[in-house]
Amino acid sequence: MKYVDTWDLDAIFPGGTKSPQLQDKLKQVEGNIEELKQQITSWNFTENKSAQPLKVILAQQETIEKRLYQAATFINMYQDAYMDDQYANVVRGQVAELETELQKLSTTFNKKLVAISDEDWNKLLEDSQLKELSFVLNEFRDEGKRLLSEAEEKIIAELDKDGLTAWSRLYDTIVSIMTIPYTDKDGKTTELSVGQAMNRMYADSDPEVRKQLFENWESAWTKFAPIFADNLNHLIGYRLTLQKLHNRKHFLEEPLEYNRMTKETLDAMWTAVSNNKQPFVDFLNQKAKVLGMEKLSWQDVDAPVAVGDVKPTKFSYDEACDFIIENFSTFGPKLAAFAKHALENRWVEAEDRPNKRPGGYCTELPEFQESRIFMTFTGSNSDASTLAHELGHAFHSHVMNDLPRLNQHYAMNVAETASTFAETIISNATVANAKSKEEKISLLNAKMENAIAMFMNIHARFLFETAFYEERTKGFVTEERLNELMVNAQKEAYCDRLASYHPHFWCSKLHFFIDDVSFYNFPYTFGYLFSLGIYAEYLKNPEGFEDKYIALLRDTGSMKVEDLAMKHLGVDLTQPDFWEAGIKLAAQDAEEFIRLTNEVMN
């Protein structure tokens, strides 16, 4: 079947960032916020202890959130697809103003929740509608206990626009004007966007192309590094100040609370990873041998492997879509039908062209109860896996659409569960369809990208960010020191098995500059291993598993991850056993790669 590989943005707001309908939406939200302000201000619990006023406020908050998120999502989508659209920043500023007003009201609201006695609060939660929301409402109360005075929190909300948020958006602006030069064999030099350069640098089969692009890549980030160092220091410094004001004793408290998990669970996961890296070190060593290298360099870690006459498998976009739908159907009809609907209705922006931001993601359009996916499809197995990954995210949101909006907000770590599960289905299918040992080697190499990323690349990010936060609490961290911290983290995470590293990875990786959540790293490894645990359960008893899987996904927005795992899998996440079992599953692919390459090469 033929699929269109670009978004239908006009179906959301016709006319782009200057859309009159978009402005109408923002004016509508402005009026809704004024109504909410009156509702919260007039709510006096001591005079009226019924649940109704609280339910009215929650309903209004949901309306505002859907409308404002719809507009904000559209702006981000448009700017990511067309990075030279300067007017997008104007509208993003309008959205930020509304978000600030909403944040001020949230502070007032949470303060009022905290003022209710525990006895009265428990009585309120006896209401059937509020009882269903009790987990999230109790989170609101806990958050409210950390808040400063209303006046102080309003000042913070105002400063956020030109503080935390502004520093994050400055990063996007700088990256949008950066280019990476590439000179082909004929001597022609092309200026690639950051996204184009990154895709080719990691995926090109020619080591000289990868080497040239990486050297130019590192050079480009080095040029802008003084700006990025200022940017990162101020962004994190701002965040640390807020954490201190809100009585957080350690910088990991906030991301752990955000991900609804304990430090014991995090420590158990990383301990299991650190103690079980040998199969993945062996894989890197074997891959270097296959590629004719003593050691892999940074840009070679994800390089394709072609043994003998086999060529790297290439998909057209249409072929990838059909392949994904077909193999999703082997798991369950609901996942397959959903993916078919999303792909046929232009939910995906995948065109390979200049002027797009790098990376990929899935985002929501809550008023439509739909998702949208952003990526750049170049035809590799990795791209097909990325598309499946993002469709997994979208399916996660889809199965929760009939739940109360407050119970749909799942944290990043469990968000990566559905995406990784979907990606596993496709990567396993590609390996199973291999027609020869040589082709299977190539596909196993592509599949191993995930394991190496989760156990080494992501681990390096976590180690770096932890070290950086510790030093930032004491003062400004220089560009030179940031490079040292990054290389140290990479050497530890990769067990010092690479010939070269990426010192400026701290500025080339967008995740370090995201403003709404810190430590945008360990949730990926959590989701990957959690997903492997779920997949192992599926393999044991596949009959009817899709419904059990959906039941787990539907609970992700209304309980802590330890409780979620115990309820649906019967496992204790604070113990290393669960995590080690997932690592062993991933290690099987490394062992199979080594066995097959030894057979073919010998």
C-alpha cells in the first residue's frame, strides 16, 4: 500500500503558525483560564465541604489542558518540521504566557488542597469520581506541601518564562542554525542539517564517511560549545535553585518522583546493568573484528555490518509500514489495527529532507484523542524499528483515551515500556525473516543497537549528568571540565572498549537541555528492561496476552511503578533479579551474533 510520509498539519490548524484558528484557540484558552481563576478563588472548603466544587475545578482544568496542549503540540510539530519558521517562536511565547498563568492557578489550587485536613480529605475521596482520581490528587497534595507562598510561587512562574524555559529554547534556536559539512568522493561539499548529519554519521556503511562526518560533527559542536556550556550551566543552576527552594535534599529526588519510582529501584537496575556488561563488551569486540578494526570508535558503535555479499536491508517507507502492520498482527489485532489507522491517516512525519530537527518522538493531540509521530526515515532497519517504537508510544496513549484525563499522565519510564515492546516485535521479526546467516548477522547487529544504547550510551548519560549536577552545586562547570566528565562517563559505561569518544556529547544530545524534566536518561533503560520482562511473559503464554498487556498500560498513570510491577507481573523491582533476567534476554542476541560471525569468518 502507498502511505504519505508527511503530516497533514492543516487538519489541525490550517495556515501554519499564523493560523487564525490557532489564535482563536489561544483566546479561548485565555477565557477558560479566567473562568478557572474565578472558580478556584471562590472555592472555600470550610463553607462548602461537598465534592462538587472540586469536581467543577478539575473538569475546567481538563478542558484547558486539552486545548492548550493541542495548540502547543501543533507549534512544536510545525517548528520541528520547518526549523526556519521564525514566527513559531512568537506563538510559543503566547503559549508560554498562558502556561504561566495556569501554573500560578495550580499553585493556588494545590495550596487549597493542602489546607484541607486529612480527615476531611479522606471523606472527599469517598466520592466515586474523586476516588478514581485519588492517586493523582494525593500527588497534588504532596506537591503542594513543598510549595512556597503563593506570591513567591507566582514570581517563580513568571521568571520561568525567561529562565528555565528560555534556556531550553535557546538550545533549539542554536541547533536550528548549525550545519555540518560533508564532502563526497567527487569533492562536492554539502552543508547538512544536524539531523541529516547525525543519521548518516551513525548509519553509513563506509567507515571513511562516518569518520569524516564525526570529525566535522565534533568540530561544529566545539565551535558552539562555549555558548552551550553557558546554556547548560544556567539551565541546571536554575533547576537546582528551584529544588533547594522546594526543600529537595538531593537532585535525584525530583526525577524519581516524576517517574514514580524509588531510589532503591534505580540502584537495583544500575547495579544489575554494571554487573552484567561482559556479553555486550564481547559484542563490541567482535563487531570491531568483523569490521576489520582493533577497536570501534564512537561513530562505529551503531554502524551497519555486512558480511560476505549481503547488503544492509533497506526498506521503502511503504514497505516498512506494511511490515510493521503485518508483524504487529502476530501479537494482537488491536495493536495492528491501530498502527494501520495511524499510518493511513498521516499521523507520521518521516520525510528525509533538510530543515528538520534531528531525532524522533511521539506527541499527543488531546482534543482529537490522537497522537503524531516525528522522525526522519532513510530506509534502514533502525528507521523501521524507530517507527515501530513511536507507534508503541501512540498505542499506549490510545488505550487510555477513555480514562479520566488525570489518570492518563504516565511517567517517562513506563512510557518507554510500550514503545520498546512494539520495537521488540519488529526487531525480532526482522531477525526471524533472515534468509541466510550473513543476513541474520546484519539484523542482529541492528537489533543490538538498543541493548548497547540502554546499557552503555544511556548509562554514560546518567553517569555524566550525576557527576555534572554534583559539581554544579558547587559552582560553574567549564567547557573543558564538561568534556572531561563526559569522556570519563563514556569510558566507564563502555568499559573503556572504544578507540575514541565524543567529548562534546553533552552539547550534541538534546536531552540534557530539556526543561520540563531532568535526568532524561535512566527512564529509557528502565522502560527497555521492564518491557523485556513483559515480553518474556508474553512468550510464555501468548494466548490472549494483548488484553493483559493493555490492562497494564491502562494502570501506568495511576500507581507507582513498584506497585504496577507487583500487580501485573508479580515482581519486586527493588531486587536485581528482575533486571538481570531482562539483561540475559538481551545478551542472547550478543551471543548469537558472536557465534554466527565466528562461523562465517572461520
